[in-house]
Amino acid sequence: MKTKFYLPRNIFSQILLSEIEDKSGVEFEFVPSSLIVKRISNEKDSVGLIPTMDLISNKDLFVSSEIGISFDALLSNAYIHFKEEQETIDELFLRGDVTSNEVILSKILFKEFYDVEIKATLLNREVTDFKDNILIIGDENYEKEIFLNGLSFAEEIIELINAPYVNFVLAGQSEESIKEINSKYKSSFNKGHADNFDNLFPDFPQTSLDFLSVNIQHLVIDFDEQDREGIKQLMQMPYFHGMIKDITDVKFV
């Protein structure tokens, strides 16, 4: 029986999958990021790349210490777009493949950096202008080149925690399943990334393709101690801000 491996629907998961040469024995499936933790919670031997902050309410999951999706600089899966000529901010709209990461960390980020309490509101309509403050999550940033006018969410979190921003962690109910994936694929991700994505994302504008090519070294899939420290720092932030009663203890494998 094949191990089920759930991936978030974004370009960075596609890049991860493209770097795996031997896909035998594992069934890969792309789903919205916010649904992956539910899938792996209902399927004992499955694994998935879940938003890191999902661990707060899923403390029993085992987490890979070696594989995930992390950013260590400008590159990001989400960008903040501010409306012009404002003195303060009290509401941030979230659009796209929204997860617990953006909901929780945006509130912490604005409190830490700007000393404001923001309301995070889901936005379902298409964005044709930026008359509101909007955090856009996912591929829309690159499909429409709007990342050019946005502020990298990853870069802001990196500055906040002084560590890489681990966007997704590989998690599952079964310790053995995580160990199996670690062993099977760890070596696939330590060879470096491709420097051209024209074939992988043929519909992307050239500006986006060039940006990815120049900045792809800031995508980390094979974790080291810095990334594990980044996870620990993220787990502490909601506790320090009174959102949870205890710091989440991550069950690394």
C-alpha cells in the first residue's frame, strides 16, 4: 500500500515534488493548505506538509526534523500589500490559500513592529486594486506579478524571530511514516534547486520566473538546525502574546 503524501497547492510544493526523482511507493496529492492537517489526522499512515502553526492544536503529530518548506530571505509564499497614505492600520484582509500561519502571525507581527492590534478578515473577492491592506497568500502573487508591490511576509517573520521562517512542516500520526519519508527523500533535496522554472510554470510572466530563478536559493527544503530553531521560535510566539496557555512541544523525528 502506497503512503499518501499531501502537499499544499502552491508553487513551492511543486518545486519540492519536481526534485524527487523516485516517486514510487508514495501517492502525492495537492490540496488546500488548511485541509491537510485534517486529512492526515483521519489517515493514520499518511503524511503532509502542514502550516507550522497548525501544530498548536495538533500537538500529537510527529514532525520531520529534516524536510519541510522554509524561507531564509526575500522569497515568500505571501506578500503584504498596504494601501497608501495611512497613519495606522486596524484591519488586514487575508486572501488566497489562507492558513493558521497568516491568521496568527499577522496579528503578532503588527503588534510587535507597529504596536497595533489588527483584525484579520478573510477576503473572498478578487483584488483589482489595493484600497485596503491585504495579505495575499499563494500563487496569485506570481501569476499576476503583484509580489513586486508587496512586502515579503517571510522576510518580516524572519526579522521578528531572528531565524528562518518555516512555512510548512512535514507531519503525520505515524512516527514510522515520517522516518520513511525522511530516509527516502532527504538526499533529493540537498543537491540545490534548478535555476530555471519556465517549463514548471509555463503560464507565469517572465518577471515572476526571473524573480524565482534569482531568489530560489532562499527556499529551504532540507532542514538544518537553523530551521528547527525557526520552528521552535514560531511555537513560542503565540504563548508570549497570550494566545495559548503553554508553549507547544514539537515531536521531532
